[in-house]
Amino acid sequence: MIATSRLILRPLTPSDWSFFLRLHQLPQVMRFIRDLSEQNEVRAQFDRRLIDWRKESGDWLTLVIEERETGNPVGLHGFLSNWTPYQQAELGFMLAPEHQGKGYAKESTSAIIDFAFNQCGYHKLTATVTEGNEASFNLLTRLGFEHEGTLKDNYIIGGQWCHDQKLGLITSR
């Protein structure tokens, strides 16, 4: 568990299924991530993330972001571990629309960065941001990520080719 002044980030549990499904079925949440999936595909993704995570496993660490005061879920955060051979992880997050614009993404991402570098010992964090997702791009650059390049026509969302912006942050240790 990771705690901030307003949030708690805790491991995903089976009781989080309805929230996980809701986020993955909201077009305004998924518009820069991927096309909406059928419920059975979302369930398979959910089940793959219900694990006893270890950084050496090459799996996603998926954490539920909750408001500390209410216990209400706000979003999901975490990273895909690429520990071997270069101690890197790819960051990812999504917030429910009603919780966007409250500073929760910045607060939880700062906590994840601290956890990844200082608790887990990663050397570098990366992030992929679909071009046009200015909120995520600006948030990550404000937190120290550098734009390392753009992969043109790298992904298709809604039948349209999208450019992926690659960002990176190297530990200061």
C-alpha cells in the first residue's frame, strides 16, 4: 500500500471488478488508450492483474487509487515491470471522469515514481502517451519525464492511426 495526503494506492482485489470494468467501458477514459473491449476481454485482463506481484515477474503492478477520506475508488495506477535486464518499468494510469481535474493523477503519479525508484530500485520509468492526450503528457513532463521521441502511426484507436509519444524518467540516485 502507498499513501499520500489524500489518497491510498492499494493492490487490485477481486472486489474491484465492477470498478475496473466501468473504467474500461467509458469512452472518455479509453479514448487515448485503446478501443473499447468486450466484457470477457476486460475480465481476462482483470484476472491477469490479480497477482502476487514481484518486480522480476514482467507483469503489471495494478493499484486501485482510493480517496483516503471516503474510500471511494478514483482510478487505477501502476506499471509494467521490465526488470531484467535494465531495471525499467512502463507507467500507466486511468482516472474516472468525475475525479479528473482534482490533482489526483499528479499526487498518485508522484507517489508511484517515489515507490518505483526508492522502494523497488528501478533505474528508469517510461510512459507512452497517445498524441493528443495533452493532460497526461503535460502531467508527466511537469513531474520530470522527458519526451524521448514519437512513434508515428504506431497504434490504431477508433480506426485511426495514432502517434505514440515516448517519455522517460531516470532515477536521480
